[in-house]
Amino acid sequence: MVRPLIAVLNGPNLNMLGLRQPEVYGRATLDDVEQICIQAAERLDVAIDFRQTNGEGELVSWVQECRNRARGIVINPAAYGHTSIALLDALLAVDLPVIEVHISNIHRREEFRHHTYCSRAAAGVICGLGVRGYALALQAMTDMILDEDDR
Ligand code: DQA
């Protein structure tokens, strides 16, 4: 059987993980995060497409490309979550389950991080659990896909 594909999309500055504010984001690099996702996907018997971009337009295009290709989207929109209506519109248009991930607890931080546009398109949001939030999101997304297939 073909394994369902889950897109794992990462927004701006996440390529700097490990170097960037380690007191906030920890020491794991984006490569480490990808390895965590690969291992979780193997365990869960799903396929992943793991990507990062600093460009808002590119992120929007990647979300659009998920239509008819992926079964769900796990996204850490980074700062675009707080600012981008274009990204929200793409997530609403793609008609797939979305789980939003933030490594840090955005609600404990500056007020401008408390709101994310993406949340309006998300089935759920995981924040503040560090990079393990990605594995938790993949687990939840796999459960949601299996539930859908049972229906
Ligand atoms: C982040 C939180 C955002 O506020 C911030 O702009 C990021 C990373 C996180 O993973 O904690 O770049 O999405």
C-alpha cells in the first residue's frame, strides 16, 4: 500500500535553528528536526516531504502544491504565522488537515506572537514542547488520516 504523504513545511529563519536564540529554541538544528520527522514517519508508516523556506511566496506555493498530492500539512510558519493572510488563505484553500507547530511557547512570549493567522486554518496547534512537537504533530496527523480512511 502507498504510504500517505504528509508535508512538513517550515518558514523563515528556521534554517538558523541551533544557532538562533538557543535559550528560546534549543540547540537542535533543522537537520536534527528533519531526522526526528524521518524517524517518526518510519514508526508511523507515513511518507514526509520536509522543506524550509525564508520566502512567503514560496511557502504559499508549497501549500498550494499539496493539493491532490499530500494528505495533510504540518507547518511551522514561524513569523509568517503572525503576519501572513496570504499563507492563511492558501491553507484554507488547500482543503487538507493542517497542524501548526511552534517550538517555543508563543503565549509566554511577546504579545505580537500570541496571535497567528494560521491557527484559523489549523485542526490543532502544538507550541512550547520544543522540537518534539513535530513528532507529536506527525502522530496526530497520522491518526487523523487513519480516522478519515475509516469513514
Ligand atoms: C516560532 C515562533 C515564532 O514566533 C517565531 O517568529 C519563529 C519560530 C517557533 O517555532 O517557536 O520564527 O514559530
